[in-house]
Amino acid sequence: MDVIERWTGQYACLLQSALRLSNEQFAAKLGIGVRTVATWHADENVVPRREMQQLLDTAHEQASDAARQRFALLLAKGRASAESAPAGAQALRVAIAVVIRDSDVLLVCRRDDDAAGITWQFPAGVIKPGGKAETTTVRETLDETGVHCAVRQHLGNRLHPVTGVLCAYFLCEYLAGEATNSDAAENIDVMWVPRNVVSRFIPVDTIFPPVLAVLEEQT
């Protein structure tokens, strides 16, 4: 079992992802405030206080075998990504938009290079060096889907469990525009999907827990 000598915001969020808990559920499990968990998502380099370190140690030790295996996998991917990055290089960062319109959420169907052929995802775009994640979120959503949106809440950051890319998630409000496939080179389709059936399009174990929590709250 991996031993964490010092927990950081990044490691705490990886543990949360491995446990598949929302911010509220993770806070309740640890017996701390939701704001503290949100702080870890906002700053992956923050070092929790000693008592928090002990709470995270306990949560890790008491986790199921499956959850510890997921945590170890996420941890290994994060470390491998950091070690393989050239000196002075900036890690690839992606802004992801969870755009809500009434009872629906906006999804795009991307062309995939592997045998699966296609994958459904939330609108996303690479954050350029020096760029703002919030600006990227709004711009890329418009460029990909023709939908105007506004950022309402930062849901947190994580290393994606499949791609290993650093992802920043934002809850966005729909403002205007028809959902259309504006980027035919990368995407096959764009559509509004009822929030309670998103797991039919995206495997639930790959969805960021705070995103799941938002979708459940809104239904």
C-alpha cells in the first residue's frame, strides 16, 4: 500500500476521486468543512495542517481494497507525468465546462484515435501558457458547440484518471445559442443530455466526483 509521507491538496483530491465522493461527502467522511476540501481543489500544492494529515491517513488506511488500488493508480500516473515532463516545461492543463441548461447538460462526441472510435465528453480546451482557465472554458465551449455560457463555480482540479492530464472543472450557466457541432475536425456531434442519464454516455468511474455531485443536486 502506498504511504503518503505528507499529504498535499493534490494527493487529498486523488484520494477523494479514488473514494468516488463528492466534496460534501468527502468533508463529512473526514469530519471537516466543505470549504477546506474546496481549498484543496483550488490549490494542489497546499499542505493541510497536522490534524488534517492524520485524518487523511485514517481515510486512506480504512479505504476498501478497490479504492486503495484506484488511489495507487492515480498516484502513479501523477508521479509518472511529473517525472516525464521536460525541465521547465509546463504541464498540459485543460479547462472543462459543465454547462447546465434547465434539466440538461451539454456534451460533445469526440473522434477517438483508439479502437473505441468515439467518446462522449464535456466541452473542453487546452489552457495556453499564461492563459486563464475561466476564459478558456467559455471560449472553447463557444468554439466547439456554438453555446454561450458563463462560469458560475470552480468545481476543482484533478489529474484525469485515464489521460493523466491536469483538468480544471467549471460549472457553467447556459446563456444563449443553439448546440451545433462547430468543430467537425475533432467532434462528431453535440447534444444536450438529461443530467440523470449522463452515466450512459460517460463511464461513471471517470467522472470527477464534484461534477457528479452537481449533476445529482440539479436533478
